[in-house]
Amino acid sequence: MFEEKDDTILARWLAGTLTQEELAEFKNSKEFAEYQSIVTASNRFEKPAFNKEKLYTNIAAKRKNQKSTKVISLKSISYVIAVAASIVLIIGVFFNNITYKTGIGEQLAVTLPDNSKIQLNANSKLEHNRFFWNSNRNVSLNGEAYFIVEKGSTFNVKTNYGTVSVLGTEFNIRSRKNAYNLICYEGKVMFKQNKTEKTAVLTAGKSISIINNDFNEATTTKTSPSWLKGISTFDNTMLSDVLNELRAQYGITIKTNGVDLSQRFTGNFVHNDLETALKTVLVPMQIEYTINKNILLLNSSKE
Amino acid sequence: MKDSNSVCLEHNYRKVFDNHSEELRNYLYYRCGDLQQAEDIVQDSFIKLWNNCKKVLLEKARGYLYAISKNAFYNEVAHKKVILKYAKQPQKISDIETPEYKMEEDEFMVKLENAIQSLPEGQREVFLLNRVDKKTYKEMAEMLGVSQKAIEKRMHKALIKLRLTIKNI
């Protein structure tokens, strides 16, 4: 049969693209008349009525209507939520820390979210989370601070030297350059050194200092640090450390001129009178000094 | 995209509608046999085109409309009979003898309509778009997003099936 010659030949006949030979062959086939009748009859079909203007008016009306009730796709809602969440997260990450700082000679009283009281000594910095205190009970300290912890409250105080874990207690931490000193006045604290992971438990009246990575234990009979009353007290402390504290309280520049900074000092100095403070520290150590404006020049009288 | 070619401009949008709404409606009608449903789908497709006018290039608007319309069919269930009016006065038929169809012409038309009804929809839409809407194979290939060869095959099969169906009735 002609129609079986290939699978598009009838379509090509309809489009008038058969070759002369093909067309002649087709016209001779007995099916030709039947196909011709179908095509002729199908030409009588009319397109269904189409009211274009009415349809366009309908569409225009629907377009307008949906403007007032425009559907916001879920995709864009979730996009907005994602952006909002990111902003909250960024605020959380970058603005989550509360920082307390004291300048030279300043002191600052701080209350933690659990009502624990902290007194911050001069030239010190204390940080803790603004949010989520319950899940992150960490306070970081650089400098010196006295903690009066609410009973039943626990948190950690992190310093460059180690971490103090507290449980309803009173204690003082002094974490300065090359000096760490922890005194427990009430209750119990645990100290864990960063470098060695060595731990020490301090009960009331005990203190430790770190000297060359070793714990140097001592006792005290005081019930609170003297610096709260404006006096810095030292017990067998390296001179360099004492001078650091003088800097923190008075903001002076110190030129040591070869004076032996490893000698030990036991005593105290006041925070409100530089002349007196220098006398009380340097005279017993037999160190000559001159003070000009804010510059302290040391001369060892031993040499 | 140049602004002047944006589908978002009313006159461009209107042009797309003028050029393609009827053929789209007819294509949908030949598929589902329900004029109202066909027009509803045309409406929805054009509204979607408007809502996405920034994303659809003017020259791609036609393909977009057909793609949207075809998707609409996945949700449609009912298929009705395609009813076409035909000219009461038959055109001058060629002088070729048609001995096998000694029936009344209207009777033949009914048989043809029934035969068209029984075609698979792919063949039916190609046959009717060509015979009624005078779409060329190339145009249909563009509209339906298939090759011209595929359209020709469908037309070829449609003619064979129509002949056999009419003969067997």
C-alpha cells in the first residue's frame, strides 16, 4: 500500500510536497479517493467561535483583581524569613558580648545576669554573653576582679592562665601580664590552668599565684581584697608585677634602667596618692627614683 | 532584555494575545473537547504570563503559554467530545469519483467527526490544527515544542486511522 512507503508520506501529500512520481503513484492507489474525501470533508469544518475581546477583558479584570490580593509565593516568604533569621544571628554573634572595661585608676561594679556582683579593678576587662546566660555561663577576665557569687550559682571565669569554676563563693582573681593570683575568701573555687590542665581547689582563706607555671599556694586572713578600699596589697610579689599595678592605678610610664625586677615585694600602696604610693613601694626596696610628670625613672641604689 | 521588548508592556502583551490566544484556545479545545475549559486555561495561562512578564522574553512568550497550558492538563480530568460546526454548503468537491462513499454528505461528516473523536489526542490536535486552523507542520512543531518530523508522523497516522475508522463503521 502507498501509505506504507514511509511514515510521513501522507503528511507530505497533504502539504503538497510529494514528487511527481509519488503523487502519480498515490493517485493510482485505491485508497486515494478515501483520503481525498476525508481531506475535502475536513475542510468544511469551521473554527469554533472565539470572542477575543471578551476573553481579553476577562484577563485584564483578573490581572487587576489579583493585584490587591497578590499571592506572595512561599519561596519569597521563606526568603524573607531567612534574611530576618540571618540578621538576628548576626546581631547575636556580633552583639552578644557585654564588655566592661576600666581605665587607669578606675573601678567598676558589675552585676551578672544571675545577680552575682563583680568589682572590677583598674585597667581591666570583663566580658560575658548578653543572651543565653544559662547555656553559656562563662565570664572572661583580663585584669583584676573580685567576685561575690550568688548562692547556688555556678559559672566559669576564663583568663589567659586558666579557668576558675565557682559555686556560690567570694574570690578575687588577678590576671595581669606575667602575673596570676587567685584568692578565695568564702566557699570554694576550682582553678584549672590552661597550659598544663593542672587543677587546684581553693577553700576560704587560700590563694594561689602562678610563678613559672607552678602553683604557689598561700593563705590569707582577710575577708575581701584591699583594693576595694583603694589599697593594693602584695605578698612576696615580683617587683615587675607591683610596677604593673602602679601603672594600672596611676597610668605612669616606668623606665626601670636595669633595676632587678624579680626581687620580691611585700606591702601595699594606696590608689589616691602617687607620691605616697611610690614611697611605700620603692623606699623599702632601696630603689632611688625620680618622677617627672608621668614618667618614673628608677635607679638602683645598690649599685 | 531591551525594555521595548518587555512582555510587561501592555502593547507587547496585547500583541502576544492577538497573535496566539485563538490558536491556543483551539489547540486546547481539540485536546479536551470543552470550550469553556479551554478558555479558562487560556485565561490562566495569560495571567501567569503577565505575572511572570519580567522573566519571559517576548519571543519565548508563545512557548511559555503552551508549556503552562500543557501543565494545566495534568489537573484536568474530563475529556469531552470535540464538536465542530461545518459549513452547510459543501465546498465544490473535486470531480474525482468517490465510489466508496455513496452516503449522504452530512452522514459522512458525522462519521468523520466520530472518527476524529477516536483519534489519540496527539494525532487529533495535529489533524485539526492543520485542517481547521490551517497551521503548517512547521508552525505546529514550534507551538508544541516537538520536531516537524514528529508532527508529520502524527498527521500520517491520523489520516490512516481516520480512513480505517470510517470504513469500518
